[in-house]
Amino acid sequence: MTSAGSATAKPPAEARLRRVVVVRHAETVDNAARVWQGHKDTELSERGREQVQAAAPHLAAYAPALIVSSDLRRAASTADAIAGLTGLEVRLDARLREVHVGEWQGLHADEVRERYPDVIAALDRGEDAPRGVTGETRAQVAERAGAALREITHELLPGQTAVVVAHGVSARVAASVLVGLDQDTSDAVFRGLDNCHWIELVESGKSFSEVTRWRISGWNLGPWNV
């Protein structure tokens, strides 16, 4: 008979669940200026650096086994601040980049609305039009970012956590892919992520079954509402 404190005792089921925390990068100078970024490599703003300092301890407290980030500077800088509190190295993955916005890249939001009314109207109707005419669709971002997130989950051992730093669109669509949520439903139900806020995804199952699936346990979490 095995005692509760022996080395061979099984840990509680909850302790063996895997977890993924998908973070949107901190504010950039272009976020503050309402400029479309896409793949533009933008620096964090002063406010963004303050956001990272506030959020990093909360994210490091998840005790991640790995940290993976988009290779764009705004995401990598955010990830580096978290990694600095954990001793981990950040792994970069270009598939986690933000949606490519084509001709909109570097334009102010008001200018985009004025110059591209047909594309804006299509998006408002719920059509998955390429952003900025020559950019990506939401489905294309979901395919690449969702694949990256699934691969990350396959690396996790029972009870381990991954912190993944991405962008407003790529974070949301990748999380939706992982939990099997239709992207139109995700758009309708969930608000966008604020800068330096995150989605918490947990592997869970039923008490009567060993089959598990990924579920959303928190959305738009941040230093002020965790």
C-alpha cells in the first residue's frame, strides 16, 4: 500500500494538466499613434515598457517550461522581459507574426478608412478579405499561427506551461484554433486583447474520461485583473 506522501503517489489530476498562456506584446509607438503595423518592426513605447515591467512577474509566476515568441521586435522584447525572470531562453517563431496588412502597413487608421472603403466595408460585412489588399486573410494567419501553437503544446509534458508571445490578431486566432472555436464566433464573442494582456488555455477533461481537450480558462487577463 502506498502512502499519500510517498514518491510513487500520483499527483492530483489538476497538477498534471498542461497550460498555454498566449500574450499580446506591450504597446508600441505605432499602437499609440494608431498606425497599422502588420509586419512592420516597431519599438515599444515608454508606456509599453512600463506594461512589460508590470506584467512580467505575473507571467513568470506561471513557471513556464518554455517561452516562444513572434520574431517581430515588439513581441520578442516583451518575451525577453518575461524570460529574464525565469532563466529561460526565448525561442522565436515567425509563424506567430501579426497578420500582414499589405498596403496598410505604416498608414494611420483614419487614412486607411478613407483610402480603402471597399475593403473596410467587406470586413464589416464579415468577409475574410485580405488586409490591405495585398496582405493576409484571417484564415491564413489562423493556419500558420494555429499550427505553431499546436506544435508547442506537443512539446509540453504533463503539468507544464508554455508562454507564447504574439500579437492582437495572431494570438486570438491561434487560441481559437487550439480550442476548436470557429473564427467568426470568436470574433463575435471575444473582445480583442489589450497590450500586454493574455489568454490562458488549459488542457482539461471529464471526471469519467481520460480524453482531454484545450479550453479557455481566462481571456484578456492582465496585471490588474489576474
